[in-house]
Amino acid sequence: MGRIITIGREFGSGGREVGRRIADELHIAYYDSEILEEIVKKTPYSEEYIEEITHGRPISLFPIHYANSWGPVVDPHFQQAIDVYQEQTKILKELATKSDCVIIGRCADYVLRDMNPFRIFVYSDTKSKIERCESKGKEGEPLTEKQMIKRIRYVDKKRRQYYEFYTGQKWGARENYDLMINTANSDIKKVAKMVAKLFD
Amino acid sequence: MGRIITIGREFGSGGREVGRRIADELHIAYYDSEILEEIVKKTPYSEEYIEEITHGRPISLFPIHYANSWGPVVDPHFQQAIDVYQEQTKILKELATKSDCVIIGRCADYVLRDMNPFRIFVYSDTKSKIERCESKGKEGEPLTEKQMIKRIRYVDKKRRQYYEFYTGQKWGARENYDLMINTANSDIKKVAKMVAKLFD
């Protein structure tokens, strides 16, 4: 079995930690924010802007009647999102060709489908997500529980839209993954050891 | 973590083999047809009849206008299905109380929810299911591929209806399971060793 492992995940489910620990167990590379840094190097856009357009599907800001007789007008914002996705695709393929690795998010399961990656999806229930978000909360004004639930739903909605726009597949639907892990009642260290066992 | 492990599964996905191997790895009891045998002992119905009414939701054979002024008429077929389900529930609880175990199907994840079981769902793609069915085929006239696909869909439809009728939950929906395993590209022996690792 190849050891290209991709991790899709719900916000607050600990998917990133699962991925990092699997990479540690298997002594293979781990790519998450490293990919963003690579995109920054290879495109003219800022980190913040790339962050923004790689969350959610690209939205055209121009109304449809902007099209004129010389052909359709392409919204530059929309085009930039597509450019970034294409650059990201190239980077993912380069990284996965270089060595075994764990890759977080970024439709890597779909982008690398010809390399037969092991596709994991990590999810959890709302209660556990809130607890995780609380324990990992950034400094400053803490969010109320209601605000946190809103945030969790918002981020997952954006992830779903992003994934479904670029892959044409349903995000979190079992047929698109090899293993789906619910972290609500699980010890993430054990989960990582469990997954690593499959690659023994 | 408790070691009551329940296995929901798509037909032809190898869920039964996954369960049996996990039980072997952990040296715990394994219950599948044993439950059916217990129900036969404890109810007046034949094995074949119980098999029939524990596949799919109970269907009332009486049209609704059979109800009369003395109260609703209960279709005996429907009532028998409910009786068998209740007997099965009792048996499942007795078995799970007796010792750690793996239980195949029978809404055990839902029935034993107060015992905090580890809930696995095993699934696969159609191609792998056909291969598995072919390799495990019973003697006699072999089914064509088309017939096999029809059979796979039919059994899964019945399983879904049975599960959803008695639990009110969606069959195969990730929120109802702790771990979902796609056996399409996996070695089942390795999968069982992987799951056992979680209980180390």
C-alpha cells in the first residue's frame, strides 16, 4: 500500500492532530501550512488572500449581465481562485512524488487520485468540537458556545463548498474515503497508532 | 474503552469477516448466527420465518381500513416482527453484559447504546462487492453480474429499512459510527489488526 495519506476533516474534529501524529508514527513528511507557504512563493498573491480564496468555492463578484458582445467577462477574483487551485495542484503532486507523506485538506484525496492515496476523513460531534475549540482557543475575547457553534458550521460549510466545487464529489460521503474516524470518544494518540498499524 | 464492538455493514463488503477477525485478535466472543439460534429457542417461530422478518422493516399486510370501532387491528405478521425484535434486544443485552464481544448487525449499535459500544460500519464499492460475492458464491447456478448487483442493492435496501425503522437513525451515516472502514482497497486481515490496536 502506498503511503500517501490524505486527511479531510470537519472543523474542530482534531483531524490535523490525527494527521500529524500519523506522520510521526510512520516517520513520513507532513504537509499543512507548508503548502500555503509554497503557493505564496509561486503566485503573486498574499498569504491572507490565498487563505481567503482557498476557503469556500470561488464566487464571482460580477453579476451575469456584465457579459458583453466580445465574450464572457471573467471576474479576476474568480480567475485568481482557479489559478491558486491549479498552482496548489502542482505543488501537491510534486510533494507526493517526492516522498511518502500526510497531507491535510486541499482536496488532496481527489488531486492525487492517480497515486492511489489512502483517504481518511476525520469527524466528530458538536460537543467534542466545542471542547476541542475551547482547549485550543486563541488568546483574546473567548467565543460564547453559540458563537462557537456558528463558527464550526460556517467553516465546515466553506470546506464543503470548496471540496464540492473542485472535485464534483460529496464532502464527507463514505464512498470517497478509505477510513472515516469519529474522534468524539477516541484518544487521538491511539487513533494515530491504529492507522499506522495498517501500514506495518 | 469498553470492548463491545458492533459491526454494521453493506452486503458483500466483508463486514462479517472483519468482525470475526477482530474478535480473534482480541480473544473476545463473536456473535452472528448465534443470536438467530437464541431467538429460535425463545420464540415460537421457525428459523426461516425469523430470518425473513429480521430483514427489512415490518410490513403490515392489512390495509388501513381494517381498523374498526373496537380499536386498531394489529396485523399478526407486524406484531410478530416487533416481538422478535424485542426478544433479540433482550438477547443482545444479555450477551453484551456477559462478556466483551463483537456483534454483527441487528441494530446492536443502537440497542446497546447505553453500554457505549464501539460502533463500526464496513462498506465497499460495487466492483469489490461483486468480486467478494463471486469468490464466496454458493454452489448451484451462478448469478450474472447484473443479478449480483440487483441482489446487493436489494439486501442493502432491506438492511437500511430494518435499521431505520427500529432505530430512527440513518443507516451508514457517519454520525452513528465511531469508525467506518472501506474494504475496497484493503486487506481485511490488516484491517482487523488495525482495529485491535485501538484496544491495546
